[in-house]
Amino acid sequence: MKISREDVLRVAELAYLDLTEGELATYGKQLNEILDYIGKLNELDTMAQVLTDDQTADATLREDIEVPCHGAAEVLKQAPDPEPPYFRVPKVIER
């Protein structure tokens, strides 16, 4: 997949960057090189599992256990403008 000039412009817009024509060309070329490299990596079997010293390659991992968080209510009590279960914060990015 090749990155078009419009793609680079869109990324620059999302990042609030004003790029020159030279920068657009440079970044477009660099993004294409990165995607080419990722394409090469996708051709490889990169699956890996990290094991501890006492595990073997056929080791089973522990079961995922959901643990509720009971501290959220206490934290929200200290917030200047809470709306449980969230914090409201002032908008800092203007378009």
C-alpha cells in the first residue's frame, strides 16, 4: 500500500502540523518505507511467548481473573468536577 500525498496531508492535519511541500514529499517517502518494512515483517512468523525459568514451551498460562476496583468512588470524591464514573476536565484542544 502506497501512501498518497492526501494521506500525508490528513495525518499532518490530525497532528496539527503545517508542512512545506518538501516536508510532505520527505514524510510521504518515509511513511512508504516504513509500510514496506512492516510488509516484510508480516511475512515472518513473529509469534513468541515469553516463559519464566520454571515454565516449559508447552506451559499453560494462568486463567484471567477479573478483579473489581473498589477505589474509584473514593478517588471521584476528590475530583473537582466528577460525574461518576468519570472525571470531567476542561477542553484543551480547540480547532
